[in-house]
Amino acid sequence: MAYIDDLGKRAVEVKGRIATASTGEKNRILEEIARNLRANVPEILRENEKDIGAARGHGISDTMVDRLRLTEERISGIANACMELVGLEDPVGEILEGSLRPNGMRITKVRVPMGVVGIIYESRPNVTVDAAALCIKSGNAAILRGGKEAIHSNKILMKVMQQAVAACGFPPEIVQLVEDTSREVSTQMMRANDYIDILIPRGGAGLIQAIVKNATVPVIETGTGNCHIYVDELADLDMAVDITDNGKTQRPSVCNALETCLVHEGVAEAFLPKLADRFQAHQVEIRGCERTRRILGDKVIPAGEEDYATEFLDYVMSVRVVDSIEEAIDHIGKYSTGHSECIVTKDYDHAEKFQREVDSACVYVNCSTRFTDGGEFGLGAEIGISTQKLHVRGPMGLKELTTMKYWINGNGQIR
């Protein structure tokens, strides 16, 4: 029997238990997970340190190590995210709409769980808990496959969660970890149509595209984030510096971090030196067009097509001076991955035009793209940011992990 077949059969056997659990029962599981996380901080940190040490031994960059690292504060944040889900409305059973047909049949459209949700992700072990918690609250069983670089962290987190599930009287197999991180098993998971109802990749462009191209299980494509900011000719430049700096340097290794700054030529000479000065604190490498280099000098690396198309996930930003908002929108249309874009402007018409014409999941005016996050949107922990248009788009919270079905009630009608 294939490894994934075993996990899949267990998930299918128990999915009905969590699908039909009451809101109170699901909340008790989440509360117990939060309590267990806080009670096991030393053990979690010990296992995480094994992953950190291995990553450093393999020469992984500091920003990628940061994605992997757990701290007491971050574990507390993960536990808090579980508790936030407790306070959110349960989507399961929500009546979406209904109608009474002329023949007397009553049709009701109801929100229900997906069933078994598979998630393949990289690096960040907090995803293990976030994903499991979201699946539990939305009534789904979960099969989670993290990267080999976080295997020790993921195993201890799954142990803690399964203990919590069992303590609440539910089968621990409601949440399962794929401990075999080989490519062969990953491919099995992508093709486990008999067991997995939906597959969600969360990671870099390579991982996401490999899953999109190879999976036979339906996939929700989550985003690589080649995110842009456009500093308009009518921008508040100090605000623009603050937003660009926050979007790039607050946490450069995440998908909602900025990668490209587009600047209107009318404010480029005033704005770019301000931005370069701010970037010095983090030693951000600027890769710019010729006009950018004329303003900032030879310290700017010449930018090519590849730079504008790259999600750096590091202290690197590409910069381009543009002649108009139309040129900025065209640039975004060419290079964006459809994740998050921002305009800084005091002009209402420009703001409206940008939000109307930029075809990304999240389009901001005068605020940081770093807010593209389930928690920041009030959705609780998120499963990822969808950059596709079916069946969800943007931050994916509880409702996005459900589907719907129709209840039809009659009294003997036949056709």
C-alpha cells in the first residue's frame, strides 16, 4: 500500500466526525491545542533548533532561516491564532439562500465542509498549526505535508495537536502529518483523488507550479508574491517612503512583501534619495532602470527583465521610473503574479483607476501590502493567499475552506 493511501484512508474514515461536530466541540479542540502549545514550548523549541542547525549547515540564507525559526513569542502567537478562531463564527451550516418552487419544493443552499483538505507547504512550521486549526474549525480533516527543512518542528507540533484532539474525544487522525518528505510521496499526494478533495500548495513559485502541473486532485493555487508599489506624481512622499520601507523590510521573506517600486518621473528625484536613505538601515540592494541609476548613482545595480519578474524574498528591490499611471499599470499587468499591489496618491481619480484596472487579488491605496493576511483581514489564521479566480481569491479563511450543497424538501413531487 502506498504511504499516502494509508493516510488517506484514515482521513476518509474520520472526516465525518469533524464534519458533523458542533461548534462547541470544535472550539474545545482549538482551545486544547492552544493550551498544549503553551505547555510544550521548551520541547517545541528544542525540536525547532534541530531544524535551524540543519538549515545553517546547508547554507540556507538568514531570511529563509527566519521563516523556519520558532520562538516563545511566535509559539504564543500561533496559540493566540487558534483562540481567535474560537471567537469566529462557524461557517458550517450557514444558509446561503433558499427558494420555494412553484411545485411546492423548498430548496436551501447550505455551506458544508470540503471533506479532506491536503496542504503542501515549505519552511514555516507555524503553517502546520494554522492549517490544521482552520481545517478543524471549518469541519475538515487535514493531511499536511511540510518541507523536510522543518520536519522536526512539524512532528512535534503535530504530536501536540493530535494529543489535544484525542483529549477532546475525537480521532487524532482528523489531522495528520506526512512524515515522508520524499518527492515520490509528494507526487502520491498530488494524485490521491480517492481521498483528498482539495489540494492547497503554500510556498515558492517552484513548489506551486510543480503541484499545479502534476496534480490530478483539484488545486487552489496560492500566491507567489511579486508585489508592486506605485508612487504617484501626487503622492505624499514621506508616506510613500514609510509604506515602501514597511512593505520591503518589515519581513522580506513573505509573499506579501514588496518586490518592485514604480515611481512617477515627476517625483522620482525627490522620492528615490529619501527611499535609499531609509533602506540603508537594512542594506537593501536596489536594482534600477537607467533613470533610477542617474538619480541614485552607480550603487544601483542595473535592472533587467528578470529582476522585474522576480520574487526576491530578500533585502532586494527592483525600481523603475515611469512616465504615467498608465505605464505603471501596464508594468504591473506584465510582471505581477496577481497577489498584492499598492498606489500611494492623494488623487482620488488615480486611486480609483488603479484599484479598478489592476487585476490582482488585493489592491491597496495608501497602505502597506503587508496587510494581505488572514488575521489582518479579520479572518483568523489563513490557509494561504489565493491568486486564482476559482473558487476563491485573496486570503483564505474559514469560509474559503467550505463548499455548498443543496437541501431539497418536498411532499411527493415527481417530474
